[in-house]
Amino acid sequence: MYSRGLRALSLATVAAFSAALGLVFFYAPIEADQGFLQKIFYLHVPLAIVALCGFVIGGIMAIAHLRTRDQRWDMRSYVAIHMSLIFGVAVLLTGSIWARASWGHWWVWDEPTLVSFLIVFLLYATYQPLRFAIEDPERQARYASVFAITAGAFVPLNFIAVRLSSSYVHPRVLGSTSNLPPSMAFTFLVSLAAMALLFATLCSYETCAKRTRMLLKARSRTLGFQ
Amino acid sequence: MTLFATTLPENSNDGYVAAAYIVFFALVLIYVAIMAIRLSRVERSVRELREQAARQHDGSLGRPHPEDTPPIAGDRRREREIV
């Protein structure tokens, strides 16, 4: 049931990524200010957007879990947050590389966008230790859901706070794609779609694997092997 | 080193673009490798479960499971499995 459509999703991801990479390196023009270095923008920004959206989606799924008490929602919430954390690592690494190339430093502490993302990342880094510190599965799922909802609400608040801050050193993307030339905006949107597809595919794989392991354990118990 | 030096773009900043994309794809690759290891573990569990179920089933019928008996001479498949 969980693996339904996984092959089609995987193929769509590969196709979207191929298209995005082709557009980034062969179609989008070289930016006048940063030159070829600006190509990191098509990787770093979609990664950050998808990671933050993943955290929020994890919170929404946690709400569904608390409302329905259906364990599947808890598993989906866990997988979304787990995957967003991996994407978060990629955001921090690619962001550091971009910062080093354009500002000469791997990390800049007075830049609100960077620091706020790090805060969100570190907040979610406590999710798994918190979750697995609780042994009772029912309580574990409930506490993890409460955490996911609270932290998920913090993500858009954090984003708004950064937008309201006075520093405008970091490039603005959301709400300003209209400022990009059409070719760049199109490339960016394709990259964003490819990244979202990758997120969905990896989440599906993870959910499918977890579900299979759970079924296996349940079947072993039923047959009296464990 | 010479290979990397010649394949990387000439501008020193352009190497950072390659580094960013390599880091990203390496992360995805590591994740896929971990998933592959997990999958092989699941496959092993399924195989063990199937064998145990078959053994249990044969036990209830009162005949020994084929893997509990020595291979018959000439049964190449069973001999290979045991080796």
C-alpha cells in the first residue's frame, strides 16, 4: 500500500532533476554580480524552502495524529521531520560553501537568515532524542506530536521575524521571484519542483521501509518467532 | 590531482559551485546507501521468517524440513546452498 506509485514518483524525480540541472547549467544566464557562483542559488534556496516546509508539514501531520490517534500520521510526521533534518544538513553545508565563496567566511553570525535557520535546525535536532527517550510507544507518539506542532508553528514565526529584521544582506527570494529575469525564475521554479519531488520520494521510501519493518515484526510475533 | 585541476572550472570561485553540488549529491548517495543496507536486512528477515514458517509447517505435518536433512548425492542446488 505504501509503495504504491513509488516507481512513478522516483522516475518523475529523476526527470525533474535532470531538467533542473540542464536548465541551471545550460539555460539560466550567468548573473552579472556573482557570476557562475550564483548557480548555488538554484540548489541552496530550494533545499532551504523544502526543508522548512517539511518541518511545517510534520507539524500538520502531528495535528492529524492527535486528532485521529492514527499511528500512521505519527509515522508520516516523524518521516517528514527526519527528512527535513537531512535536507537541513545539506542547506547548512551548501550555504556555508556559498558564504565562503561570496563573503570569504564559512559562517557569519550577524546574518539573521543563517542564524535563524541554524536555530530551527538545532531545535529539530532535539526531536529524535526526545522521541526515543520515551519507551512507551503511545506516549512517545503523543509527546513527539506535541513537539512537532509547537516547533512547526515556530518555523513561520521565525521566517516572519527574519523578514522584519533590518539586515538585507542575504538575498531575498520568496516574494521577489518577479525581480528575477524570466529565464532565472523559470529555472528556480523547476529546481524547486525537483527538490520537492525528491523530498516526497525519499519520504515515501522511508515510510515504506518503516511500514515493512513494522509488518515483519508483527508477523514474527504472530507466528511466535520472537 | 591533475585530473581534478583540469576538469574544474578555471575561476577559483567556480570550484565552490562544484563543491556545493557534490556535497548535495553525496548526501543523497549516503542516504540511498543506508536505505539499501536496511533493505538487505529486511530481505534477510523475510527469508528467515519464511524458512521458520516452512519448518514449522513441515513439523506440524510430521515430516522433516528439507534443510534439516543432508543433501541427496547429485542434488546440486542443495549442495551449492550448503557450501
